[in-house]
Amino acid sequence: MSEEKKYEWGDGVFNLLSWFRQDIVRNARVLVAGAGALGNEVVKNLALFGIGHIYVCDFDRIEITNLTRSVLFREEDAFNHSFKAEVVARRAMEINPQIEVVPIVGNLFSDIGLGLYKAVDVVIGCLDSRIARYQLNRMSLRAGKTWIDGSIENLTGVVRVYAPGVSCYECNLSREEFNNIMLRTGCADVVRTQTSAGRVATTPVSASIVGAMQAQEAMKVIHQRDGEQVPFRTLSGKMWRFEGMTNSVNTYKYSAWKKNCPAHDQWNNIVRCREMSAEFTVSEAMDVLKRCLGVNAVEINMLNNKFVEKIISDRPEKEFDVRIPESRLDEVIRGDEELRKLSYRTLFHKIFIENIDEYFPFKEMRLTQIGIPLFDVLQLTTDKGLFYVELTGDAGHYGL
């Protein structure tokens, strides 16, 4: 039996490109937000380029209607109601067995820690709602990362690149658009509800074109190095628009960066704590954090995902102990027969705990149970000031 030939993906092809650095691409890390039609195209292209580490996140399952525009899905996936992220990851590694594609079945904002955003080179948004983009913009800018937004409808496609200090999704919103988003973000799980309910007319051609542009821009961002000359320009601070009806392509300036925008709050000087994990109980975490920082008092600020201790219905007036992160509230209400029936005719008032300290009554709950994801970065108020601490003990969960 002849010995199997060894080869490096892209040899004899990509090295013909003057700007292509195989070592950079092989070691690159990209987070893809959304595994629908655009996510399929983006991940497929990244796999063909040989991006070494891809993380693809989506909470949704495959439906029959997805098959007409999603290149990596098959009929059996829809019949089995398979998770989009898992199928995309598996098929991408069939295309290129030399890369690693990690599926994340969950919510981008409550199930992925800021540590992963900080660990990747670029974030690609393949989303279909303004709420989701608003949240992804905040997480990406907080981590100091460029993110590439793509959207499609009918025969039209748009690509926008947002980079720290150059352009911000939130700054580009009109007052009316911003107010509409604020009205719909009272509960973190609204992101899941609105995104999964989104239905727009799209075509496989639009997805292919926009997904190709997003992957191309990602390759440019990955190859940019401080002080190095590159033979290309990115779409940073610009909007690229393709109109299939008229076969027209235009590029516009799209670079609003307003003073005092809360989305620009980049977290720096982060303490990496290898002893810390989101699998710890609150009690264990408090002890480790005090020891790691050399402080006597610690308070965890639950910025993204408040802890809901109770909900109270209006009619009849009744309390329900839930003890869950806000992001899971909608799921719990839908899964409980009494709560589900009440939700049709009453409002629920939530009793929040926004800061976790030594008086937190449920100290034996794990951090993941109260709404802190693996590999997150905690904002802590202590007796010695404000600290940001990465749960570095979880890095291995993502192969880091």
C-alpha cells in the first residue's frame, strides 16, 4: 500500500497571491455569528481559504425552507431538525479536513463569553435582525474587534465593516431606529424570539455574493498588520451595496463614530485568571477572585444577563420562583404550562438581581446557571476599584 501523500491546504494556489500569508491564515481565528444562508456561504469560503480556527454560533434548527439557499444543508438535516451550527461545522470540515470548526449552539450574547470575542481576529455577522446587530456591535467593540455585517433581501445585498474608532452600528442608527430597538430589548431572550421569527425573501445568489464579499473582507482584516504595507483597501467605515435588479454596485461612506456612545466602552487591562471558570459556584468564584485580585470584597456586575429571582403575574397576582438568567426566561415560560397560559393574558414583572455579592442568596449555583457564560470577562466592583477579569480557565473549551 502506497504511503498517503501529505500536503498543505492551498499549496501551489494561494502562494501565487503576493499578499497571501499561509502562516497567518492557518493560525487565524474567526467568529461567525449566524449559520443561515449567509453563514453557510461565509463558513464555506473561510474553509476553502484554509482559515485554521472557525467558531460558528446559532441557536436555531434547520427547516425545509432553509434548503433553497443554504449550500451546506441537506434534506436529511431538515427532517432531523438538526442544529444549524453543528451541521455547518461538520460540512465545512468535510470540505477542508485540515481546519477546526467549533459549533456553538446558543445565543451570541448570553452563551458566548467576551473572552472568545477577544481571542478571535475578526467577527462576521450573518444576522437578520437589528436587535441582533445592535448586540453584536456592542460585544465586538467591547472586545476591540472589527466586525463585518452582511444582509440580504430579494436580489439586494449589503456589506458593512465596523471597526473601533472608525464606524459603529449604533452610531449609524437614526433616532427612530434606535428607539424601536430599545422598546424590544426589555428581555435578553427577545433577541432569540425576534431572530427566529424573521422571514425575509432571499435568494441563493444574493447569499453567495454577499457571503463571498464578507469572507474577502475578513481575509483582508486578518492580513492587516501594524506598520505593514498591504496592496488592498478594506471596506472599513464603508457600505458596499449590490442591486441585482439593475446589476449595479455602489460603495458609500458609512463611518459614524459619535462621542459618548455607550457601545464604544472597550474593556482594557483585563486580568487573566487561569484559576477561574464559569463552572465554579458563586461561593467558589468569590473566594478565587478575592485571592486573584488581592481584595476583601467583590461584586459581579451582571451587565448582559441579569439574574431573575422571581416573576409576578398581574392577573391573578401570583409569585413564581424561577432563579434563572434573563436570557432563559422566555424558554422557561414557554416550557411551563401554567406560565404559558398566563402569558397570553397577563404581564409578568421581574424581580432582578443585577449585582452578585456576598449577600447573594444562592451561592451554590454555578456561574453558568446565573447567566455567566464560559470564558467570559467579568466586570467587578471591589474595595480597591473596578477590575475586569477573564475566566481563562475556560479557554480550553474553545481549543485555546
